[in-house]
Amino acid sequence: MSDFIRVAAVSELGNGKCTTVVVDGKEVALFNVNGSFYALESSCTHRGGPLGQGELEGCIVSCPWHGWTFDVTSGASMINPEFSVQKYEVQIQGEDVLVKI
């Protein structure tokens, strides 16, 4: 069982922004929605697009390759529930954002 790993400072990811971080060698998409942080599997289930480079609108991210959409709070696909992505646990400790795979 892996531990929480520091991936960023809270100040590094502004509200409404997303990025890609690496946790235990795995790419993870990290999102800031109104000061709450969420982490999902980075690869879109449609064609593998990088969700961390997508467009975040509220709590919905659009894949930059083909526009598939996912709820970052749950990983649920807005197109088809069978294509949801893995959600990971996030903790904030002081100014650090930590993710557990």
C-alpha cells in the first residue's frame, strides 16, 4: 500500500487550473476546483489523451484530444459511465498537496 506523496504546493496550481504530476512513476492529472484539489488517472479512456492538459470548467475536465469529459470529483465519464477514470486520494498538509495511488 503506497503512502501519500507530495506532488505540488497549493500555490502552484491556481483555481480552475489543472496539471500533470508524477506519483510513484505514474502520471496523474491534478485539479484545483475552488480551492479543493482532486487527482485522476491522467490518461483519457477514449484514446489516452492527457487529462492534466485539458480544459477545466467547474468540476468538469475536457480531454484536449477529442473533448471527452470527466467529473474530476469522481472520475465519472460524462459521455459513458463505462469509461470512467480512476480517482486518487488527495490530502492538503499545510501548503503541500499530497496524492496517494
